[in-house]
Amino acid sequence: MTGTTETPPPEEVPLGQRLFDQLFPLLLLGLLVMFVFYTGGSRFEVFSPVEAPLP
């Protein structure tokens, strides 16, 4: 033995941890999803009116 120690290879970071470590892309994704669902749902309701039954 020469007295040198081998360092273990670095562990690979899991995909989920890499995604959740990026704060600003998650913030933008949340805003985008909220915008698409609220705006898209509202436009769908406005542009597809249901015929109201008359009494």
C-alpha cells in the first residue's frame, strides 16, 4: 500500500431533487399553469354559452 486513498465517485443527484432545486423555473411554471387554467376556463365559459330555458 502506498498510503493514497481513493475517493469514491460522486453520487448522482436524483432527477426529482434536481427539478425541485430550481426555484425560479418552478415559480414560472406555477404562474403559467394558473394563467392557462383560469384564463382558458373563463374563455371557454364566455364563448360557449348554454341556452337558458325559459319559464
